[in-house]
Amino acid sequence: MAAKPRYGIDAPTVIRNFFIAGAVFLAIALFFPRITIAHVEFVLFPGFLWPAGWFFLIGGLMLTYSLAGKFRHRDRILAKVSWTGKESVLDVGTGRGLLLIGAAKLLTTGHATGIDIWSAEDLSGNSAEALRANIEAERVADKITVKSEDARQMSFPDGSFDVVVSNVCLHNIYEQPGRAKACAEIVRVLKPGGVAVISDYKLMWEYAREFTGSGMAVEMCPLDWTGTFPPLRILVARKLT
């Protein structure tokens, strides 16, 4: 049997911590419904059930996105490009290849390149080896190149790509000058007439300012409140010259 592609759980530590917090509040409510401190009685049941339910809900929504929602979101991102099949594509922060492989499947004579530095905090089992296993499982190895590169300093020549995509990546660059550099690199490696499609749950207007300041035509799409969690927004930036 052919191996199944596995795209991991996004922000696994955050999801785990939400479930742990929910379990702690639930346990306190059930096993210590009333406690007395300095002759003052505190009633914890049913009050502590509310934060328990909130933590379980948030963790559950994030897990649902990782298991199902991100595949629909990938399709929404890729649908922002008018594909001919001949494109040269770059996926910034490719992780285990969800966007990269999705784009490669839309190509005929084109080619897709994925770059990352593979942080396990961002995605469970995140590694170049896991990415390559998915590429083999999806049978698109002939259309894909993988490189270990920082988004702030890419090795590609100017105007290398028709399309640049990135999902929930740039916010992991914690300093603003670094994010600005990553945006500038995306602009630099795009061909004139090329398009960048960026998705994230925060800092999107910051990215928009950077792209606009570089002469790109920017379209900001609404937050997706029903299919993603945290709700994600998509930015489409076109390089005019």
C-alpha cells in the first residue's frame, strides 16, 4: 500500500495547553466544588465549568482546522491564482507541504519550490523529511524542489517566480524589521505581473502596507470566520512592474 500523506497538527503545543487548561478547570470543579481559604468559602462548581468549556472549545476548533479546515483553506488560497499550469511557484514556510503540493498538482510544465526552516512548534512532525515523504506519497516529486532557507534572505535571483504563496508563516518572524525584509524578498523574487497570496491570522495589514509601499496592487479578503480557527484572512498582492 502507498503511504498516506500526513500534514500534521498546526500549533500542537498551543492546542495541548488549551486541553490541559480545560481539564484542570474541569477537575477542580468536580473534585473541589467548594474550598475554604482563611475562613472564606469559595464555590467553584458550577462556575469553573465555564472556563473549562471555553478552553475545550478553543482547543477543539483549532484541532478541527488542522484536521479538515486547512485543506479547504488551501483551496481558497490557490483559487486566488489564475492558473495556466506553466507557473513557477514559491511556497514560503512550506512545512509539510500542504500549499506546495496543492500548487504542484495544478501544474503541467511549471515547477514549485518550497522553503522552510522547519520549526516543530509551528506544526507537529515538522521536518524536511516529513515534507519529502508527503511529496512522494502525493506523486509530485518531479514538479517540486525543496530548500532550507530563511524567508528573510532567499537565494533566488530577482524575478524568479510567477506565484508566491504562504500560509500562517510570516508572523513567526517576531521582529517587525524581519517581517518587512521577508515581504521585500517576496516582492524581489516575483516576476513583473506575478502574484503573491499570503494568509495569516494577524499582522495582515502590516504585510499589506509593506507590499503597497513596494508598488504592489493589494487586495485584502475578509476573515474566514466559519472555516478556519483562528479566523484567517487572505491577501492578494500583484506586482505591476
